[in-house]
Amino acid sequence: MRKIAFYGKGGIGKSTTASNVSAALSLMGKRVCQIGCDPKNDSTRLLLGHICQSTVLDILRTRDTGDIRQEDIIHTGFNGITCVEAGGPEPGVGCAGRGIIVALELLDRMKALPESDVILYDVLGDVVCGGFAMPIREGYAEEIYIVSSGELMSLYAANNIAKGIARFASRGKVRLAGIIGNSRNVPGEKELLLAFAERLHTHLAAFIPRDKTVNLAENHRQTVLQYAPDSPQAEVYRKLAGTILSAKEGTIPKPMSFDEMEEMVARYGSED
């Protein structure tokens, strides 16, 4: 079983990318489970066709652990993909990272997840918090892909995530599998991401162009693979899914200093 996690700055497109990759993998005949580890519980929206109304923490707030059934927290989405949302506390109350810990531990104790070829964790990219780092720290995920654009703060978050991977790699199997570039159409973006990936001792697994098909699909609460299966954008996600399936062992990243990142962005992100 492949245990994969997508990390990245909030709002960078992790959930959209994860859902489209999950859809592509399922259409390749793989049994896929996607677990949303974000209190917004919107990771699986495009797979379910709606926001998940029954997250793990929602159920835990209303029932004793012994009264929870697998069907309460396990949902079936597009093409049979297993969907789970960890959920989180009410806004302004409690720790979202702690919610992820509780949710994943409950899934473990219940042995709730069906047998899968790929489990894909979609994780909010704040590795300062132990809860968000849990999939890396506790070995839930072994292959980490960082979703990033060529914008400085997106790269800054990606570099911090790489620091977390490097820290935990010494005690387990977790490795950086690659950078997924999610374009924001900034100057020199692909070249910058290629250089950034190389500097981190990894590779650019994909460069996803900015395309209105993605927005149209999201407006219809569908993945691109479902909404426009013959589109060039759908082929981009298929190719990324194939790259993930054929990937060999990843690397222990070598994070940069902030000054190095700024210099790199200045060098590549120019209109000249």
C-alpha cells in the first residue's frame, strides 16, 4: 500500500490537486482512500459532490467512541473512492492540529479504513503544529509531495515543510517524493520551481498550468477527470498520477535559508 501526503501553503490548491490525482488513480484501477486533514473539511468536496457533513470530530462530539460505526465516518465518492474528513474544532475554539491526531488515532483503533492501494492524506501545511506534522511524524504517510507555486511565501512554506521532513526522516521511512508546481502565472515560475526542487535535493514531479477548466469543474463540485475527462487539464492530472505510481524512493531534503530563497526568486522571477 502506498501512503502519500500532499502538503503546502494554505490556499495553494492541495485539495484540488489531491482530489484530481485520487480520481485519476481510481480510473487507473487503483483502490484509493483520501483523508482530509484540514478543519475546513473540504478536501473531499469534489469527490463527494458536496461538503462532507459527517467528519470524524463531528461524530466524536456527539457520540461515545464505542457507539461510532464505520459508515458514520467513511464515505464513498467518485468512482468508489473512500473519503474521510478529520474535521476540526469550532472556529476560535480548540486546536485543529490536535483534532487531526484524535481523528487518525480513532481510525487506527477502529481499523475503519477498507483495504486500499493508495492512501492520500491532504494536510494543511503548517508543520509548526504537531498535529499537522502527525502524518509525517507517526509514519501514516511515507511519500510526501509539496504543492507550491512560484510565489515567495508559497516557497517559504514548502521549505519549512521540507525542514519537517528532514527532521523526521532519520527516525522512519518518510521521504520527500517531489514538488508539484501549481501555477499562479508568475514570471519565470516553472524555471524557478525546477531550480527550487533541485536545490531541495528532489525533483519537480509536475507543473500544473493555470486553467479555467479547474474552476469550472469546481463550480460543478466535480474533479476535472469527471467534468472534462477529455481536456488537456485532465491529461495533466493523469500524467501526475502516473508519475506518482512509478516513483521510486524519495530523498531527504536539504532546506534553504530564507536569504537563499529570496535570491532565487529575484533571479528567476523577473520580467527581463
